[in-house]
Amino acid sequence: MSPRKSPEELRSHQWYGTDGLRSFSHRARTRQLGYLPEEHLGKPVVAILNTWSDINPCHVHLRDRAQAVKRGVWQAGGFPLEFPVSTLSETFQKPTPMLYRNLLALETEELLRSYPVDGAVLMGGCDKSTPALLMGAASAGLPAVFVPAGPMLPGHWRGETLGSGTDMWKYWDDKRAGVIGDCEMQELESGLARSPGHCMTMGTASTLTAAAEALGVTVPGASSIPAVDSGHDRMAAKAGMTIVDLIHQDRRIGDILTAEAFEDAVTTVLGLGGSTNAVIHLIAMAGRAGVKLTLDDFDRVARTVPVLANVRPGGQTYLMEDFHFAGGLPGFLSRIPDLLHLDRPTVCHDTLRDQLAGARVHDDDVIRTRDNPVAAEGGVAVLRGNLCPDGAVIKHIAAEPHLLEHTGPAVVFDDYKEMQRTINDPALGITADSVLVLRNAGPKGGPGMPEYGMLPLPDHLLKQGVRDMVRISDARMSGTSYGACVLHIAPESYVGGPLALVRTGDPITLDVENRTLTLDVDDEELNRRRAEWTPPPARYERGYGALYNDQITQADTGCDFEFLARPGAVQDPYAG
């Protein structure tokens, strides 16, 4: 335990501890809430930001976990207060929760700044909630600990172990190919996702909670504990105890979120074969922490780190529960210590080196050794070329190898609805060599950059046994997905990026080894098309959508709001 702060040194003291009328009012209203003076006066006040909701299956258990956090805070001598904040349910929220990530980040920042709190425990895990909470907390600058929601239990169906998302895509294609029917699909509905918690594959949720642990803002080992395991309760209580100690140390989240921490998070994501979505989110999170992180950093690190996590969809076999009992993230990181910055602090230890002391791996097939990797290089490649001058990404370890160097004719869809309506039209002449192109699905064009990037293959090709094609878009795709999908093309087509100039029949070349994506059309023709292009109408005329359209940045810079990402001081409120 650190030396205790005096009551006067706590941020909450200006609300509760002075002799003025406002402090009298704050104390009186706290009595109205039913608290004794001895319960809160002079103690660190901890905000528990809870993204629980009845409609978010990833977070439906967090109402109970908040009680464990409170238990830990009380035990350590703090005073916990639970705050409900926006829930971002990847399953239900349309057009995409990515549209609202920055809204939750803004809510988090302003809530922490405007209330009498000394530190925060952030509870989330579904894809966009992890970066949103950490972005807001980084901007607020108080001590903070993140509590991951945890992966759900593995799915089961007819003797098979299922991975949420990943097997949904697989069996949906099987249904469209006529391999299985409605009865099998009804059984799969009940077997695919069978407990609270986020996806138990190495999709976006698990990738980002692992990144949070690698950054050092969670209890060690927290990111892979199954949501319904009793260890999850214990982890939540430990987080409550930890935040009180951090407040007394005055160890703020900015002390943890250093440039070295973000480089280690990038190394972790790539070595896990994690989601492409982590590229956007880590760039945005780093920006909030005052750290410059770019696409080039991802590509540079990718060439130095092997993929060691044999977890679907990048791996072939295992799910997050297997990863957890094989050693979890501490075990994984213990295999790559030479690639990490071991002398940086975490919320629980003075150094990452101390945190990893004693970490070990218990199953060498789940977490591979360096001489037997899943892949020799990190699982995401950054592409450049005349189609993506500001960059694009591909999760090449989840694609069929023969497509990683490919030239084919474009088949262009101007929006996702058009693609759904016409993908099976024989008149399009789609073959296995075609390159499917979706545009107007980026940050502004989507709107919100939905997970449309894993374009469906035509039924006639699925029935022929084709299971992968080159697909390119300015959209994202689910981290549970797979295939030769080029994503995050920047600048997006909606703002006049080169993707807006592609026409059906144009040859496109993908060359992952050389990190290029090229539209094989001469510059003179492209300039002519550019002169003919006209901007599409705005998606929103008012409301949050209009603010989003005005402020959103492109994928290569993290899709943050410009007014939130810009540097500058924000004063603490005067509470007297």
C-alpha cells in the first residue's frame, strides 16, 4: 500500500471538505442518498463507469460485477459510486456502434471531470466500449483501472466447438451454398453464444481487452478471464482495491499510457493475430494520450513479431478460454520479453518486468513457442498504393494464401444495400478472380464505417466450393471474420478518395508481400474521372450525426473527433 493522501489532498475535497455553502449542500445531498459522513468524508471517491445494459449480451453481467468492484473499493478504504454510461452493443446498435464510440468517450471524459471523483474504474469489453472508455479517461487524466467484461463460454453444436462470429460467417455461407438447412441453423442459434460475455474468438473485443492489459491499465491476466468464471469476480474486486491505491499514489492514467506502452500494445495485437479494428482504436487512444501512433508503426512492428496465439480466427483451433488457461496474456508476453518495454509502469506494478515475473505458458499449442509460430510475422499488413494513398489494412493470416498476390477485374458496388440486392445477379459476371469493391462505407460514407468489409460471395461461387475472394472497401470488418479483405482504405470514397474513381472492369492488383494495392488505370484517365466526380449529399442535416460528419477524421488517424483529438488544456471545474 502507498502512503495515504490526507483528505485535503483529494480532488473530491473541494466538493465535500470546505466550509462554504456548496460543500454544505453536497454533504446534505449525500445524506439524502443514505450515506453516513464516516462512509465517504475524507476517503477517495471512485467512479465506477458501467456500460451494463439489458440489450448488450456482452455486458449483461456487469451489473453484478460492479458490486465486486465496490467491495474492493470499500475494502481499500475508498468510497465507490456507480455511474451508468452509454452501452455500445456490437450486436444490436445500428448502423454501427463505431458511430457512437466518440460519444461514449466524450461522456466518459466529461462525467469524470464534472463530478467529485478522484479516480475511476471503467467497465466494458464489447468492441467499441474499451477504446471509448480509455479515450475519455485519458483525456480526463485521473487515475483509472479498466475491468474487461470477459469472453463468453465456447459454443457447442453437434459435437463441434463453436466460435462466436467466426462460425456464424462459416455456417451462413454453408447455408447459402446448400450444405446445411433451416433446422441446423435453428440449432446453431441456441449453441453459438451461450453465456454472458463478449466474443470468445480473438475478435475485436478480445483483441482490445488484451491491448488494454498490454497497455498496463488492467489487473494482470484480466483480459482473458471468462465472463462467468468466479475469477472474474475476484479480478473486479482487485480492480476496486487497485484504484484506491493509485489515487493515493497519484499515479494517473497518463503515467501508464506512454509511447512505450502503445508500442507494446501494437506488438501484442500483432502477435495475437488480432483484429484489424485495433489499428484504428489504438491510433485514436494514443492520440488522446498525447502519443503519435501511425499505420507505419503497425507495419514496422508486424515485421518483427511472430503470431504465437493459436486462437481463431487467425489461428486454427482454440478459443479464449483455452488461451486463458494456457497462461493468458502474461504467459503470452513472457514469450516475447525482448520485444517489450519492460521498465514501464502498470496500474499494479512499478514495472512490466515485475508484472510478468513468474508468468508461464501451460500449453505450447495454444500459445506457441517462437520456433513454432502460427505465422512468422504479425497478422496485419499495411498497404499503400494509388487506391489507398493514406493506407489500408489486411489481416492476411486469415486469408487464403493464393489470394495474397492477385490481379482481377473490379466489380463495384456503390453502397451496401445495392451489394446485398445484386450480388447474385448473373449479369455481373462475377468469377472467383473478380475483385469485389464496396465504397461509401467509410467514416462519413457508412455512416460510421460499419463492419461491411467482409463482402458476401455470390451463391453460385459458394456452391462451387469457393470460400474466399479479394474484397476491398473503405469499411471495417468484424474481428471474428476472415478472408482476403482489404479494409480502411483512406481517404474514403465518400470524400473523393481514389476508391470513388474505380469502375467495374478496372484491373486491381493486391500484393501483400510488397504491401501494395494498385488500381491499374493510367493517371490521365483517373484525372478525367476525378474531374467528373461530384460529392454525395450529407448523410445528416442535424443532430449528433451532423456533429459526427463535421468532426470525424479518417481511418488512418483513428476516426476521432477533431475537437476531441486536438491538444489543449481543459480546466477542472470550480466546485465552491
